[in-house]
Amino acid sequence: MAIMKSLLLAIGLAGQVLAMPYSLANSTKTQKSTYIPLDSYFNNAGFAMAPGEASFDQLNQSYPASKLPTGGYYNSTKTGISYLFPGYQGKNASDNVIMAGQTIPVANASYFSIQMLIAADYASTAVNVTFNYSDGTSQLSEVRSEPYYSFLTIYKGEIVMPSYFTFNDTNFNTSHIFEWVGALDYSKTLTAITFPDTTNLTSGSRMHVFSASLQQGTGIDVQYLRPTQKQSGNSTQIVEVVVNNYGPAWIHGDGVEITIEAPGITTVEPGKIKRLSPGDQKKINVGVVGKANTTTNVVFKSCNTTLKYTIPNVSFGLEQFTSDLSSLTKHESPTWFDNAKYGIFIHWGPYAVPGWGNSTPYEVYAEWHWWYSHHRAADTKADVWQYDLDTFGPNVVYDDFFTNFTAEYFDPKEWVDLFADAGAQYFVFTSKHHDGFAMFDTKETTHRNSVHYGPKRNILQELFDAAAEYQPQLHRGTYFSLPEWYNPYFGPYGFAQSPGNASTSWPGILANNPYTGEVEPYTGMTNISDFIVDLMVPQMEILTAMGSEIMWCDCGAANGSAEFASKWFNEARAAGREVTMNSRCGIPEGSDFDTPEYATFSSVSERKWESNEGMDPYSYGYNRATADDAYMNSSSVVSYLVDIVSKNGNFLLDIGPMANGTIHPVEVKNLKEAGTWIKANAEAIFNTTYWFVTPETGDIRFTQAEDAFYVLALTKPSEKFVVDVPVPILEGDVITMIGAGNGTVLDWTKTPAGDLEITVPSAVADAGKWCWTMKITYLA
């Protein structure tokens, strides 16, 4: 009966009390957004009607004001939070706040969370914002944002615009405004917010704030209901229900079941909350079938108690995707991808023959070997030009490497067995990199592939077939470069990031031998008319027909991704499959997840993300200059994975096989060693979610499942191990050390300060390594 009493108390605080066993037809709406007026603090003009009219950054660049939301308010599509959004204020009129050390008072009250619409100038930026409470205490929270625009549109903000203004022109890379969400201490009275000073440009990018809202309420409440376009089996639509606990009661005991009631809608997969402490939030998936636009009840059931939260004008139903960006933006990463957490990336192609990127700190991506050898102005670190001259002489060109790209020891079963031994749940294979050499049968789009040259094998098909036969639990994905550096058919679409020979570029013209000046061949070209229509999109369709579940694009400038994606999404849905597309296919609206490379997020991203990084210190392709002890070790694999998962991310870890098809023995050893830990601690990694309150404290990370909460220590715990954040534990719960602890029950208590103190016997701590996982099983 504990949960029933908790819910009664929670609703009682909202002014409604249930008289058992009667149900409540309509609960009082208790949560609300409190706007923080920022107009008196505006100190930057970011919105313009024409180039040069505003100066959001130091280059006099700006957002296109005509593409902004209008009406003075904005409602988030992902959180339901309402914002004041003044938008365009006139030519050179300030419309946003650059964080510059301001302290902004707020209406004194207790608040559950704060949400802001933000953007950084030119680089991913994280800063600490201080929240001041009436008792004299303060709370530091990291606020993180991507830059307001990015080359090749590899981000997706809450608000997306199709371009941005330079000082004298329009650039058709997209621009974005991002949403940040942070938990507050609901038990205290907030008085003010202090921004850091981000105006010192020597230390990083400036942080801009467009709007901020505080969330407050009482009891248990539904913040937002969001019918997604994700499906479970049998055309079941997943509806996301965001539930907040504004305190002071807990959901515990048997928990609550959550269903949705609406005319024409049937709940077939109820959601469940077993534990929700005050100040916490959970996103619950409920599976429904049916199609309607109607007033909806979100129903909480526990024992003989029923609570109903009424929400008007909710639109249900799985839709056919179209190539319109407004349709594609509704697609998002499927549940299997969200839960998979850990994948193996494989970069393999003719670039493995020279296999050269020099040694750190002079290392460059070895898979970019051809480009660096032809762009000496950019080749200042690795000196690929000189290496090739000394090693191969002046007359050897890139396509000559095809002959020595033998793959003679490539064993696809050995590879997929390794991925499984590593603990990975999926893999992404480089089907074609920027050199245009494909590792699959590209039919008549080109013969520049592994079927006609080099191994003369359909490498990707063999790998997919081996996975299906020997490791069918592994999901299969494909990296695919949309452009090709030197394919002359790409010429009409060629581009560079910035002027000059040092700029990252895809020129779309035949390469010239950097020593002799002679035109190099582009081996295997077939006669086509248009690169996008006749090569790019047909090759993407070949990959999906082979069974690729992840389209991991790269360098999406000119593209046919909208038409491709709508067709693929619909075909997959009709077949009962869920597929996903990354943030690099050229259309942010079709982006399901973000892809930082050789970088991670330092705080939770509400939007799904996946960090990709090589076991090599700075290369995806095989680099013969890398010393054995420079590869990522097992401890680092585990630490990266735990940290990333705690922040709503996946970890895509890359290996670069050698030209003969063997994988470096050090990479194999380290992957398998890490896999031993990952498998022993799998329940704390896979099928978990992040913790809304905080992802970390010191070297401790947190994940959670329906029935348990996990404390993951990245350093060896002391005998009296203290966790100084409000972990959702109650008397009667049990803590065990899983993994190396083999389920050993650990004593625990609460300190006078309210911290969790866990007794970890030295023998149990000594049995572990790299990361120690303590599981709180919800029994109370």
C-alpha cells in the first residue's frame, strides 16, 4: 500500500484527495512554466532581415529573422515547455543575452527545473551557471551548447533555420537554437541565477541565451505527452509521457502502471514507474494503436487507486513519411538504438595500404591519406607528401594501392565474433570513404569497388552474412560518404569549408600527381549523368537493401537524402523494422542522433547522441606509425562507455584493420578484455537511461532501469564509500556489487547530511577493476 499512500499525499498537496476506491475523473493541472524576462539584459543582436544587419558573432554573421518562430512565445516540441520568445526586435536591436557575469533575480519560490534556449558562437561550449538559494547555498550546473551554425549541418537544434547570414551574403549551412534542461533543488527557494563571463574570447566561444523558463508544481504530474513516430512491434505507436515528481512524496512499492485513454485509441503496452523520488523526472514509453485527434487521459493505476491527467488536442497515429522536412523531422532514433549503447566502427579501404598518419601529436586521420598528400598547405603535421615520396617514389598514385589491398586474411566470422566478445550490440562498417572506393557491389553506379579491384570480394555482404549467421543479435550499420574527393562527376557539387588550399574540400575534379603534375586516374568510373541521382542515392539504396539498419552518412552537402530517407523509413516500417540515420546526411530534420568525433559531451544531452572515436589516438584508418602502447586500453574503453552512457549517449569505438584483413593484436586484446567487464556489468549499461537529477558526482556515474538504480565508481571505492547526491534509495532497498562483486550484498546507511554511505569490504573492492558497479534494487 506504500505507493497508494504516496500518490494520495502527492495529489493531496495539489488540492485533490482521492477517496478510495473511486477514481479521479480530471486531476488538477499543477505544473506550470514561469518565464524569466530577459529583455532588460539583452546585449547582442543576433537576428537580421538581411546580411550585415546584425552581429551575433565576431564576424558580423546572424540568424535569418524571417525564419524564426513568431508570436512572442515558443513551445518546445520535445519538452512541452513554454518560453517567452520576442524574436526579431528591429535592425541592430538586441534580442539575446551573451553570458557576461550577470546575476538575474527570479521570483523567489521553489522550482523543479530550468530550461533555456541557447546557442554558442562558433564551437561546442560548456559553462557553469550558478543557481542561488535563499538559505545561502548555491548549485553549479553545466550548461552546454553546440555552435549556432555548423559546416555540413551536423547538428539539429530545437529551432532549425535553413541558412544564416554572413556579413555580405547568405550561407546555406543551417543555423540552430538549442534547448538545455537542468534540474534544480525543489526543496529550496531559488532567488537568482548567475551567468559566467564568456566574453573572454581567448578561453572559448561566447554563450548566448534567448529565453529561460522555470518549471514548478506540486505532487506527481505529467509535464508532457508526446506521440512519437517510433513504433514497437505490430504497428504499435510509442507515446512518450514525461512525469515529474514535485515532492514531497515518493512513487515506490509496486509502482504505478501508466495507460492512455482516448476515443479510438487502445493501450497495448502500458508504461511503468516503480520508483520516482521527489525532484526527479522520468520519460515513460506507452504503446498504443489507433488514430485520432482528441482529448486524452493519461491514467496512473496503483492497487485500487486511479488518477487521470486530461490533455486536450492530442494527435495519434503512425504517418507515412514524405520528403518534406516537416515530416522527416518527426523521425528519431529507435528504442533498440537508444538501448544498444555500444558499437564497433570499422574503417577499412585502400588507405590501409600506405597506412600512414604519423605519430601523435603530429598525427592526422590515416584514411585521409590521399587528400593530405595532395594538399601540402594543410599537410603541416604528418607530412604525408614526404612520406609517400620517400616510401613509394614520385610515380605511384593512390589507385596503385588497389593491387596491394588484398584482404587475404579477412575472416568475417572472426570479425563478428570479436565484436560480440567485445560486448558490442551493433557495428558500423565503412562501405565507402571519401576516396570513392566502395566495399560492396555498387552495380553499375561505378566499378570502383572491392568486387572489381583489390580483394575482388563483396566485403560488406560477407560481413553482414556472417553477422546474420553467427551473431544475429548484432545490429548492422553502414558508414557512407556522400561526396567523393576526386570524382569528376561530383564536380557540379564540389565544395570547400573555406577559401585556400588548406581548406577541407571535396573539389570534384581529377587529382594531379603532386610530384609530376600528371592527371591521376579515377579507376572504375562508369558512364553516368548525375552524381546524386545516378550514384549517391542508388548506392545508399543498395546498402539498405543489404539490410543496413543505420545509415551513418558523412559530409552531407549536396544530397538526395530527403527522398531517400522517406522511402527507407516507410519501407522499414512496413517490414516491422526500425532504422536510423545520423546527423551527417545533409538534412538536420532527418537527423536522429548527433555524432561528435574524438569528443564527448560533459553533461546530459536530452537529444540522443553517439560519440565516435578510434582505438588509435587520432585515426580511424590503420596507422602503422602508432605504437602498441598508444592504442586505447581496456580501462579507457570501459571508462568512456560508462561516462557516455550516463549522459544519454552511445559509444561507437573504431578499429582500423590492416590491408591484409587482420586487426591489430593490441586492439583485439583490449577489446576482449573490456568485453569481459562489459558483459559482467551489462545490466548497468544496456537498456538503461540517464538520471535526470545529475549524471555524475566526481568519479561516480549513474544509470537506471525500471527496477534498479546503478552507481558506477570509476575509481576504486573506499571501505566507507560516500555518494553525495540524492540517490533514490529507501529503507528496505538492497545494494549489491555486481560484476566482480558477484552480487555481494553491501551494508549502507544515510549520513547526518543525507548522503548515501556504502560499506565496501576491501576484498570486494580488490576483486574489481576499472569500474565498480553498485546496484540498488528497489524493494521498499
